[in-house]
Amino acid sequence: MSGVAHRHRVEAPEAKLRLDRFLALRHPEVSRSRLAALVKAGAVRVDGAVCRKPSEPLCEGMDVQVVIPELVEERLEPEAIALEVIHEDDDLLVLNKPAGLVVHPGAGVRQGTLAAALLYRDPGLAGIGGAGRCGLVHRLDRGTSGLMVVARNDQAHRRLSAAFRRREVEKVYDAVVWGRPREAEGEIERPIGRDPRNRVKMAVDVPRGRHALSRYRVREEVPGFALVAVRILTGRTHQVRVHLAAIGHPLVGDATYGGERSRSVVDPLRRKAVRTLGRPALHARRLAFTHPTTGRRLAFVCAWPEDLEALWTALGGRPNR
């Protein structure tokens, strides 16, 4: 079978995962159903032997090889979308993703993505990291703003991806939440998985949930709200949103995990600020990692976008973050 070959080593947190689930985590740009079909078609080898069973459990240290054919219908067209690039060199670039920009094409979203914008800016990114990835190493939710790193060649992509898997990348988010956590700082260590009652949501403490660890610190508080810095030690889907909601302090503007709470705000200006945000109050403020070629430690900090600045000052917080 022709296509792009990928090779992965099963890490300790991934042990006991089904083969199709493991592949879905390593290749979020490919649907799980398609990956399962590739397994059944003999496109996947585990420790050198063809495995045709999507439910095959994996063990730490196993070698998994998969060949993913490129689909003509998934061809990504470049689009002239403005990007704020904070750093750029021969191996990578760091950018500030605006809220509202989807990272990859997916169900219901075929145009206006970060991947298409990257391809327009640098056609050489085509195929880096796999079809349609354009060098993207990680992702942010559509409603989340802030820092992302993009690899400009395959070697950089492999090394950065490995650094993310080994938890060597420092990712710190700012979140505006309802209420104030009881402790000024602490850890949230609760497994995250698909919500069995609502498959579009994630939840804590569910069957087959994956280990998830977040550390938080309250940076500032105003009546009814708090500004919390969260460092995620694992990279689970919606991790910051799910973990903060699990301790009773969901993000302002998070309709999925926070619900409608603006009615509890008496002051009309504060209530308006909450209702008009239109997205979870979450910003990837700090990103630090080791350069994949030079070995030098890089750290970046990104200022808040205007909508979060306006929200926090309207709630009574200090401006100019």
C-alpha cells in the first residue's frame, strides 16, 4: 500500500490502549473509522507483524508502523489568511492563533483554517508531518487564542512531536473562571475521556479515561470571578476546560462545560461583558521548548487579545496584561 509511512513507539501512558485509539491520538487529522479500516486492510504493523485487529491492546515499548494513503478529496487549498508570527527560523515558527480560527479542516469546516493559512504563507509546509498537517505539531480549540509552534521540516516535526509526548514542552494558559478555587494553587489529577452521555464532550473519571494532570495558580480575583494560570502536564482534549469545570470553576464563556451563569451577575455592565465574549475565556499565554536543531531552550509569552482584556477589565480586574 503506497502512502506516507509513520513509525511510533508506545509510551507508558498509552499502554493498554486499543490499536485504533492509539493511532487516532497520534494522527488526529485522520478519522478513527478510516484508521480502523487501514488496520483491517493490513496497513499497520505492530513489532514488525501485520495486525488487522483494531481492538488489539498495546504494551509499552511496542513499535507501531502505519502507512496512510493520501486522499485526493482531502487536498488542502491555500488561503490568504493573515497570521501573527512571533518567531521564525529555518526549522520552526511560533505564532499567535486568534480565537475563532480552526486549526485543521474537519467535519463541517473545510475552509478558513490555520492549516490553509500556513500553506499559503509557506507552500514548502505541504506534507510536513503528514497530509494536511502543514507542520502543525499540536492544536488549540477553535475558541482558544494564543501560542502554537509549527515545524518547517520533517526532522523538526519528529523531534517536536516527541518532546510533546515526553511532556518536555511547557504550556501555560490564562483562564477567567467563575468563582475562586478554594486553594490559591494546586493540582488537578483526574483522568479525561469521552463523555458516555454526550459524545461531543469530554469528562473526568469516565471508563477508559486517560491520565490528565494540570497545575493551577490564582493570579488575581474580583468579586465572583478569578484569573487562573494553568500549566498542563498532559495534552488531553479540552483539558483546561474540563479540569476547571470538574472542580466547580468553569471558564467564562464556555457554553459546553460552563452552562448559562450570566443571570447570576447583578451588575449590567459585567453581565454584558460575560454574555458578549462568545468563546471560552482561555488564552495560551506561554510556550517553552527545546529547539529541535540547536538544542537551545526557547520561551515565548503572548499578550492577551482585546476581547479577553475587555472582559477582565469590565469584571473589575487590572488592565494591560
